[in-house]
Amino acid sequence: MSVTIDPVDLARALILCPSVTPRDAGALDVLEKALDPLGFKCHRLPFGGGEARVDNLYARLGSAAPHFCFAGHTDVVPVGDPKSWTVDPFGAELIDGQIWGRGAADMKSAIAAFVAAVARFLAAGKPPISRDRGSISLLITGDEEGDAVNGTAKVLEWLKARDERLDACLVGEPTNPRHLGDMIKIGRRGSLTAKLVVHGVQGHTAYPQLADNPVHRLVRMLDAVTRDKLDDGTEHFQPSNLQITSIDVGNPTSNVIPARAEAQFNLRFNDRHTAKSLEAWLRRTFDAAAEGGRYDLAIKVSGEAFLTPPGPFSALVARAVQAETGRAPALDTAGGTSDARFIKDYCPVAEFGLVGLTMHKADERAAVADIEALTRIYQAVLTGYFAGR
């Protein structure tokens, strides 16, 4: 007996769950309830302890190759000031042909489209998923918007330990800048965040010879890494970009030279670089600009730049997108990081979801028509992927 799932109804049920990272708030229960009648075997996978505990869901239908995976996250960012919303952030209201609420665009509606697409694919029965032929899975985390420590990366390690292999993965991030069909992501830039602390000697501004001003040194060091372009971009990536996000001295007095000054910056980098090569460049440049002055540099890497080169999988997704929307999607790598940075070590991965204009904003919303179209696109991808296999 075929099971019918309305992606809009399922999206609204997910949005009603206030699953701000790392809380699940019942979102995975909603998914399990939808997946169980379709025949999926669901595994709840909590990782971490205490406040860092994250619930994840891995659900699989079938046990044979090829294995197609949909990946995404049910966690959402905080709503911010509720007064900035014109609706209840977790009310999942339908207004003017759109679902309103936190997670509507990023990315609960896409997850609902995953499930509805699988239901329609199974109902069509051509080709079938059976015990000996093919598998479909969903890898859903509750830790994508957070530190991403106890989410997708841990689930992938769990799969590897079970000797479960993914053959292709489609991530439902909101990849489209303005219209459904604009863009498929086939990679992402790397992200490096750094904290630079420059040490000096406190003193009176009237007697600078008795002090050592760390602010002057900090300014020279930051100028040295922002003065010139890192590169001009590559075939599939835009130029690397360093942005200073904070400069702090904490000095309330105008006639005192402070003892320390610090800055934070973020570097989004393309495939001409690695985090290791950039750290070496930063230290060489800072050493020269500091002229013997003492400093500390702490670096955190969210992910390396990666690319799934254009090929059969991205072409399959592009055909499905163009057939539905009439747009030939760009194959791009712009934007922030996503959990595709973990999945790329296991199988070819691409990202395609809804329009991202309102993600992380007040009054986040997604068009009902786009959710329906996305469901048809995902169904077409499944049909194309398993055809002839």
C-alpha cells in the first residue's frame, strides 16, 4: 500500500518544534513517525553529554547498493528578538502562499520534501527499492547550526564502523539566491577563524619611550594581511577573503598605553589554499610585521575548501532542476560552510534546496509552490539515479 505525504503539512509539523541547537524539541519524532510507514529502519543517535548532547537520526530503506542519501538538519538558529517577527516564530502559519517560521527556508521544508519525494518515488514503483536492489537513507542532524561536533561527522563515523557505504548524497541546504533553480552547490570554501592577541607594556602616553604600545603593532599586523588580495579565485571558487570582525583594547583611559590589544578575523578560502598553508602564511606575515614583538595567535578551522568536480551526479541534479524550473542552475561554491564538508570524504555530494533570502532572518518563510516543486525535483533525482541500476 502506498503512503501519501504532504510536504507542506510535514514542513509545518517540523517548524512547530522549537529545535534551536542543540535542542531536538520533538522534530526527530515527527520525522520518525513519517518514515516508519514507508518502511525505513530508524536509528536515533545521540552523541555528546550534558548540554553538548545532540540527537541525530539515521533512517535507511533497503540494504543493497547503490545507496542514495539525503542529508540535512532539523536544528535552527535562535529567533533573535521575537518583537522583530510579525508572526509566531514557531507558529508555522500559512500566509499568502508561504509557510512562515524559523526553519522554513533553512531547512525543515527541504527535509519534508525529502520524505514526500521518497514516498512518491516508492508509490511509482519504477524502479523499486527491494532487499536486493538499492537503498535510500536520510541522515538528519541536530547540530549543523552549532559547533557541528556531535552531528553529521559522528554519524558518518558510526556508519563507517558499521561498514555502511554511501554512494551519493544530496544535501537540502537553501542554495538558491533568489529563485528556485538558480544554483547547485558542488563545493564550499574553507573557513578559518583566528584570534590575535598582541602584548605590550603599559605606560603613560606622555612617556611612550617607557612603554610598548601593542595597538600600533596590532594595526601594522592587520594591515599586512589585508593589504593585498590572497588570490584571484579559481575555476569554481571566488577569491579568498579575509574579514576583520573585531578589534578590542578595553582601555577606558585616553592617557594610558594599554598592555594588550586583540583582534578577531575570519578567512574564507578557496581550493588554492589549505588551513595549514594559511596558518603558515599568517605567522610569517605577523612575525615580519611584529618586528620582534610578542603575540599569540589561536586558530579554529570549521572546514577545508572542497569540490565535487562536475560529473554525472551534479549533471543528474541539474537536469532535474531545469526540467522542473526551466532554469539551468549554476554549479557554484559560494556561501558559508555546511555539513557537506564532512560528507565529501565519503561519497560525491551536491547541495540543492530552497531560496535562502530569509534564512536566519526574522519572518523566515518558504513558498508553498517552491516546496512542492522541490519535492518533484527530489523525486526526479531519485528516479534518474536508480534508473538502469
